[in-house]
Amino acid sequence: GQQLNQSPQSMFIQEGEDVSMNCTSSSIFNTWLWYKQDPGEGPVLLIALYKAGELTSNGRLTAQFGITRKDSFLNISASIPSDVGIYFCAGRDSGAGSYQLTFGKGTKLSVIP
Amino acid sequence: DSGVTQTPKHLITATGQRVTLRCSPRSGDLSVYWYQQSLDQGLQFLIQYYNGEERAKGNILERFSAQQFPDLHSELNLSSLELGDSALYFCASKQGPNTEAFFGQGTRLTVV
């Protein structure tokens, strides 16, 4: 099956620092999504990318859909304490017809005030 | 609040038992997806229903089954439970092919 490698697994950063995380895939996806999960909650969609090369921002978050369609990155600028959580990338191959998502294993972000 | 409601929030049961997890999708959403989240495997797709019919199957065990009812709510049935079935189970719903799914808060299942 499809595999997503997400890195880093965890990171500790100082408040105000920028953060970068990425995902690579063994196969092509038509859509890349980035989610954030807080403890005790379900994943919440942050950014959706639909075209190779697309660069999209949502406030302090910026994500890019890689040209090869096998990778994506997420940047968070000027981190704040509420950025703490687990960030997941997810890819979708809509050619499969079901629009199911394949998730990375997550990047756990800790922000030191 | 995503609008997707899952019950119960927590469930503790013994090995060999059977449980039913319930999901009410957002109003108007026809598709329901079930995912399992465990510490070592991350979020794994289990099964999808669209307007009452099974649309796709992922890594769902034979001991597990699901259905979507005419009112579009869905249930995930887990039987002959094993310790390894302990996980968070999420339901997500979406309106159509050009929209993204919203996740519920999950049901935390603990098998003892």
C-alpha cells in the first residue's frame, strides 16, 4: 500500500521560531492535506493543496505541493504556544475512486514559551 | 466543533466482547469514513460509506463491520475484541468529491 514518511517525528522549538516539516511518498498523490490534532480531539484541516507546485498560505502557515506530486511541506512562522499539537500530512489518490486519505505518522510540535 | 458527532467518547470493554461505535455526520454530508488511530500505526483508513452503500474498504479486519443507515448516521461494529484493538476510532464526513472531510472527536476504545 501507499506509505507516507513524515519528518521530523517531534520537535521542540522556542516561541517565535519558524518551523518546517515535510512528507514524502512512495507514490503520486492528487491532493495533499495538512491537519492538526490537539489532545482528545479529531484532526482539523489546516491547508489543502490540489495542484503540483501549488503554494498556499493560511495565516502563519504555508504549505507546498511538490512538483513530483510525491512530497509536501508545511511551514509555520513565528510560532506561538497554541501551535502545540500533532501535525499530520495526508495524501489522496482520487483515482482510487473513494477519496480515502493516507496519513503520515505525524510531527509532534512542542513550543517553549 | 466540526459538526460530526461520535458516541461514546470513551469505551472500556473486555477481550472477546463486541461493541458498536456511532457516528452522526454533518448535516447534508453523504460520505462517512472510519479511521483507526493507534500509537504505532497512526491513522489508518478502515471503510467508507456513501449514501448508505459501502464505497471502499481499507485495512479493516473481518471482525469489524460497518453500516450507514437511511438517516446517514453510521455504526462501526467491532467484535471478538483483542487487546490490540485498543485505539482511537474516528469518523469523518464529507459532502461530495470536491470537498474535504471533517473529523469527529473520536471514540477511545480500551480493551482490557
